[in-house]
Amino acid sequence: MTPVSRSDLLALLADELDAAHAQLEALGLALTDDVALAHRHLVELQALDHAGQRCASVATILRAEDLHAAARDASLDSIAGRAGGV
């Protein structure tokens, strides 16, 4: 097996996170089609959306030229706050 470069590995991981984000979004959309279900599970649907946002944010960081700066500038406070010391 040929070794994969660091940048190629980061891009592959970002692609995987994009795929997970797409799956989470599709699931969320499917679940919100049922208004009664969506109303009963609003908190869970918001958590599903947040998980998708986290995937997208990490994918963006993995594609950045400067990982540290991208992590500090992340749109999600949960990432940017913990990356402040990086």
C-alpha cells in the first residue's frame, strides 16, 4: 500500500466529514417532513443539525492551509474556544 501524504489524508478525512454532514442533513430533512414528529423531537433535531455543523466546520479546518488559524477562527464556539491555545 502506498503511503498517503498528510495533505491527502486531511482531504480524505474532510471528504468523509462532508459525507457525514450530508447524511445528517438528509436525515434531518426526512424527519422534519413529519410535523408532529418534528414538534415532539425539536431538541433532538437541533442536536442533529449541530452535529452536522460540527462536521462541516471540522472539514473546513482540515482543508485550510493553516490548521491552527482555521481552528481558532472556526464558526463554532465549541471548536474556536478549545483551539484558542493551539
